[in-house]
Amino acid sequence: MMIKLPTLKLVAMVNCLLLLLVAFVSYYTLNPPTLGTAPISTATTDSPAMAISATSATPSTNPDLANLPYVSADGLKQQAQAQAQAVMYSTVNQPRIQARSSR
């Protein structure tokens, strides 16, 4: 009995797909993804120390953030609107380029 070449190709392709599926399933069952495995904090804000530290108006002690200016939410909205308008105007004012015919 002779197996034709297209049938042999189909069998080989199905075998490869099956092997990939088995490898994928076995990898993820042995090594489950670690998304969202950060430790969950059980601290509550009922303790006075937490409430005082959360509401105190002391400046930040992080030296990288110490010299940054304060930006309000309204300022961020205005910046976003200005950037959106700038992008809209820059794309509208672009000259239209037409391709030359090769004939």
C-alpha cells in the first residue's frame, strides 16, 4: 500500500500541531502564569498611625520627586486637549501625495 504525498503532508502537519498543543498544555500546567501574585495587604486604615500618615501634608522624601512641579487634574486635561488639537491640525494640513503612474 502506497501513501500519497498530500496525505503524508497532512498527517505530518496534524502530528506537528498535536505535539505543539501537548507541549503548550504541559508547559502551562507545570508552570502556571504568575499574573497578579503580589501579596495582598491586610492593613486597614482604622489604625490612627495609618490615618495620620495618609492625611498628613508633609512633603515627599523621595529625592527624585522633590523637584517636580505640581500638576493639577485640570492642567492635565488642558494639556491633553492641546495635544489632541495639535495632532488634528498637523494631520489635516499635510499635503496629499499622489502616486505617479507607471504607464
